[in-house]
Amino acid sequence: MSDGNNDEMIPVDLDDPMGFNCGPGNPCFNECCRDLNQALTPYDILRMKNALAMPSSTFLREYTSLHYGPESGLPVITFKPNPATGHACPLVSEAGCTVYNDRPASCRLYPLARAIAMDRATGNIREFYAMIQEDHCKGHDPKHDLTVRKWLEGQDVAEHNRQNDKLMQLISLKNQIRPGKLEGAESDQFYMALYDLDTFRQEILENGLLEGLNIPDTLMKTLKTDDFALLDFGIAWVKYRLFGKDLKVDI
Ligand code: SF4
Ligand code: SF4
């Protein structure tokens, strides 16, 4: 969502005024859905692949690109721009976002960006917001009487933030325990358990991935059908498999 020209990031507080109006009537409608530069989270992908009734592997192949962080070895998933539409998001149409109710957190937040800081001792999270001002976005208009907090409520982003913070906690754990680069098979396991959930499920149910771990039958039944529980389990499994933590599952 960056055009690289005259862009500004201005720190804001939740109760700061936010004059902003976005909708199909704006001359810039859909302009924020091209030249994308946003990482997609496991929860973003879960929501979108379910909205499109697609297996995760199909969604990832059709709509995303996979890179690995050069220093961390962690997978980074981004939208694959569609060359037929001037490199717009593959999920945008003339009428707007085709997965609007399930759009990613970064799309909900825009023109805000969110960062968090986590206290390693307590696990408490503090969040910070900044207003992004980009030339292409014509929605900034002081006549619209909002606050940052009201904008966030209107975007229904709280659950995305809650779920995405679990990824940030996992990355923080990785940085403490394994500050170096994950190697190929480890990166692949991280990717499968968090992003390619349907393949992860298949590995569990058909290829005995959890053999010997004494997983209760009730949990196995849940993992068969509940993608949200499967993602939570995937995070717990990565902590166990890659970072030596006990396999604690509270689902
Ligand atoms: S997911 Fe939807 S809102 Fe986000 S960039 Fe794509 S079309 Fe735009
Ligand atoms: S106002 Fe900004 S966020 Fe809304 S459609 Fe235009 S570019 Fe996108």
C-alpha cells in the first residue's frame, strides 16, 4: 500500500481525532489495493481461504508469494500482484474487495499502521498506532469527525489483532531461543503449521505427524474440523518442535 512518494507516518493515540472517509465515492477507490507491500499473517490467510472456500495450499499458490527472511529464515507471505490489473491485489474487483468481510488486518487498519511491544517478563503487550499519509489516498478529510479508536472499532479489527499478536509472540520466542536463521526443513515446518493449515491437517490425520505425542482423542476430533483450533495447535506444535517447549494445548 505504499507508492514511495511523499509518504509520512505520524504517531497517533487512540483518542486523537481522525478525519477520514473511505468508500466507492472516493476518486481514489481501490488505489490502496495496488503496489502492495504487506505481509499476510496466518490468521489473515485462514480467514480469506475459508471465505473463498479454498484449501490453504490452493489459496497460497494462486494468490500469494513466499519468501524467507534472509536473517531469520522465517516465511514471509505477501499478495501476488495481478499483472492483468496493473499489479493490483489479486482479490480486488471494480466493486472493491472481494473478501471484504474477511480482509487482512493491514487492509482493515489502513490508513493506520499498528506496532506492538511485548514485555518479555510479563507477556503484556503495548500497542502503538501511526497514521500513514500517502499521495494516492484522498480520504483524509478533517470534516469527518472520528477518533482513531472509533475508526478501529468500525473496521472490526480487534480479533485480527488478538490473533496476530500470537504470531508476534511466537517470533519473539524464536528470537530469544533461536536468534539465528531457521534452516530449510524448520522453515518449511513453520510455514506448514501456520500458513498451510489444510496440509498440516492432512499430515496429522493421514501421515501420523503427531504419532507418539499422546494427543487426546477429543483434541484430534477438534483438529479435524476446526481451523481456528488447528492454527492455535500449529503455534503450540512449532513451539514444541522447533523451540523445545512442552506441547501445551489449551483449545
Ligand atoms: S484483500 Fe481486499 S482490501 Fe486488501 S488489498 Fe486485497 S482487495 Fe484490497
Ligand atoms: S480513501 Fe484511501 S483507503 Fe479509501 S479507497 Fe481511497 S486510497 Fe483506499
